[in-house]
Amino acid sequence: MADTKPKSNPAGMSMRMKIVVFYGRFAPSFTAVGYVARGLPLRPLNASFKGQTWLVTGATGGIGKGIALGAAQRGATVLAVGRNVAALKALAQQGGAGIVPLQFDLALVAANLALADEVIRRGGKLDVLVNNIGKLDHAHRLTPEGFEGTYALNLLGHFALTEKLIDAGTLDGGAVINMASGGLYNTALTLRRLEQNPDRYSGVMAYAAHKRAQLALAERWTQPDRRVVSYTMHPGWVATQGVSTALPDLERHLGLVLRTPAQGADTTLWLAARRPAPVPGALWFDRAPRAAHAYAFSRQPEVEPEAVYAKLLADVAKVRSADASA
């Protein structure tokens, strides 16, 4: 149900109406209705992650918590990252010895680099990295490092963390799984929407651009010279605090059929267990590669993936330089 014929973006339609149309079009697939219709409740994931080490960002709530607990319950040691000490403690109590809490505020690039250093210092290999943390914010905010807040959290931080772990060899033979969203259907690959000006800021479009860029990164990280396999997946529409805050209309109208965090975590756990062959340009959803485009306008990228990579590399370098001169 996630694969659909591309359609043009309706001209002159207000953003609110576009969102309503978007919800109506994808609700049968992205909610728990689609999860049940595809028969996934009848196919429980029988997998063991015993002996594996995972790193999960945004692990204290919502989908991240579902992933962390799902991996720990199947035998993995999960380095669970969050910024709230009380939430980390509660997660560790619930997940038992398999949960190793790590407190980092990943809104800062420097914190992502410090997290990578901590993981490297601990030694050994990472079997799975889940870049889960993310946010849709309707207000433009700058981080202390000078980046638009959601760009730093949704994309730049993921990039800094993953690149450093790959370069250190910590992820050799491992898997990187990016948590995306069906929101990426709303834009082509772009630079101009990664960091928008305050006077014309659209949190919805910023979020879409960040998630679209994750697809390009997954393909780059899967290249043979990087020694990892990477996927970008869509969890469906899940009942989380983030949805309640950023998309209250979605919760108001579809709250009864939103997916549970465990259902949202399912494809991540399945990808980690099965390690299917990567499919270029695919968005993994409900245990299968799906089309990453639902509209014709998103198929033609505004920039090549190399341009996005170059921007991310340059922005991380700014942080490194500032830290070195501090």
C-alpha cells in the first residue's frame, strides 16, 4: 500500500490543505491499519541479537525506546542515548542489564562527536547504529553552534556521529539504520531547505528535507569502501510525544489508529536481523523496500548527493575548528 503512482503537487493549494490531503492519502498504509493489513502481527520476529552491541539515539521514548527494548529483549547490549537522566534510569530499569544508558544532548554536533569518542573508547565493534533521534519544530531556532536546530538534530548530528564511527572502524561489518518519515515525499533532494531563513521557515519542509537527505547518506555509507550496510526506513505513523507536540491534528483525527512504538520499531529490528541486500533509492517500510517518491516533483533532485555531503562535511569541520580554537 505504500507504493503509489506519482502525482504532481496540486498548484495553489495551501500548506494546511496539502497536509490534510497527505494525511488522507497515506492513512490506510501508514497507520496501524496498514500494519495489520500486511499481516505483520501474524509474523513475529524470531531473532537473537545475543553478543551484539547496538547504539540507539533518542532511546528514552517513542520509537527509540521500542527499538532499544526490542533489541535488549533479544539479547543485545544496547548503548541507549538520551539527555534526560530520569528517563535513562527508567529505561535501564525496564530493559534490565541489556540497557547501558549514556547521557548526551545530541542537539549539538560536538556532543555527537563526543559520543562517538566514548563508544570508540569503550572498544570493540558496533553491530548496529540506529540514528533515531529527530524532531519537527514549527519555530526557527539556532543552536549554540549556530545551526538551525532541527537540521542539527535530524541530520548534521547523525552525519557527524556515523562518519566518525565508520572512520574509526567501529562499524566495520555493522549496519546503520536511519529513522526517516513519509514526510520526505514532500520534497526533492535539496540544499535550500536544509537550513531555512527565519522569515520563511517551514518546519514541515525542513523535516522533509532532512529525511530525504538521509536516503542519500544511506547509499553513500553502503559503498564497499565504507565496510558497512546502511538503510533508511519509515516507521509509519506512531503514537509518540513528538507527534503529539508537532502534529496535534494528526493525533486528533487518527489517534485511535496510530501505530504503537513497538510497531514503529518493527522494521528496524527486522532489518538488523535479516540484513537484506540494499536497494538503491528505496525507503524500507513494513519489512520491504518501497518507493521513495509519491509525487513526480520529488523525483528530480535540486542538487546531487555530493553537494549535500559536502555541506555536512563543511559544517562538521566548522565545529571541529571552533572547538580546537576554544
